[in-house]
Amino acid sequence: MLASMRVIVFASQKGGSGKTTLSGHIAVEAGRAGAGPVALIDTDPQGSLAKWWNVREDPNPAFIQSVFSNLFQDLDRARDEGFRLVVIDTPPAVTRAISEVVNFADLVVAPTRPSPHDLRAVGPTVDIAQARGKQLVFVVNGATPKARITSEAAIALSQHGTVAPTVIHHRVDYAASMIDGRTVMEIDPYCKSAQEISELWQYLDQRLKRAEGGIRSPEENAAAAAAQQSRVFGRRAAQ
């Protein structure tokens, strides 16, 4: 597949992690931010993302009907049709089929609720991403504002990989927005939930661009500056 089309796979072993809601929101926000054309693929047999899209009035993002066995061909077709981003939702399980889906990812996003059960369930998703050599980002999802367990969950997840700096909090407007095929950004673009989705997309977009060699992270910029300073003053320090 050409590098001009990027693929984000949302994966999590734990049911109820909020993958489907987050997949829909990120796909819509990516399109709103100019990263489109965007397409969605729902590989979960429950079809929750497909059902949401079916009641959506706006045809964007597009929806690609696909199954595991045809995913390679469908992604190739999406590339040929000019899509720049494909967001794939997966079932809450760990199977060989999901591992094959992850193989197509430029970025794997693992939504994780801040609870002991969810934190204990991240291992298989990490294993799949590592086995396939894919970059993985955890997103703390469904968090209670100002709850101590939220920061504790972020710290625990950081032991397994990268954690997105934006936390998606549990709010009624965010969850209820999916009922009629819309997202929270389309209902109230200035609310806190919409701002969180926007910030999360910006971060994920930066991760994708860094993987393509487009930009550096703040940490990478700081390291480069420190290295340059070391080279400039190294001779003086040696004297």
C-alpha cells in the first residue's frame, strides 16, 4: 500500500473500552481537520460502528463494507479511490484475525478505561503490536474528571508503552452523541468533550507524521537541541 494512505486500527481485548465510539469520533474529527477523505471499516461482528454510520445523515466519513478475508483488497481499493485515512474498529477479543488486521496498521490505538480489570487486559494487545512491529498508543478513555485513578492508570499504562497526553472523560454529551449518527463535535463543537477529541486527533496525527519522518516530537526536539549544545560546548568543556 502507498504511504499516502494511513491506517489506524483501534484494538482492545477488553469489551466496553469505548473503541467504537472513539473510532467514529476520530474518523469524523480527522475529516473535519482536513485529513480526509476518511473511510471507516467495522470488523466487529456486532456491527456497532456500521449501525451508527447507517443512521448518520452526513456521508462522511465513508464506510467500506469489509471482512477479515478481504481486508487487503478493500484497503487497496480505498487507496486507489483516493482515501487518505482509514479507521478500523475491531472486536473485543484477541484472535489471529485481529492480529492480521493490526498488520495493516500505521498506528494501533488501544482505548483503556481507568480500572484494574482494563489495565490487566492490555497485555495481549501490546503483544500483538510488538509482534507486528507496530507503534501502539494507549488512550485513557471514559475517565471520571479529577479522579485519582485516572493518573494512576496513565502511569501504569506507561510501563507498557506510549500513553496519549489527552484523556477522554466520561460525559453524557460524548456518549449520547452517537445515538443519532452524529458526534459530539457536530452537536457542540465548543464543549469539553469536543475539545478532547480534537486534541487527541492532533496528537495521533503527529504520531503518524513522525512515523513518516515528517515532524519531531517535543521530546525529540529537546534531545536534538541538547545534542547540538553538547557538540558546540564539548570542546570547551574538555579544556
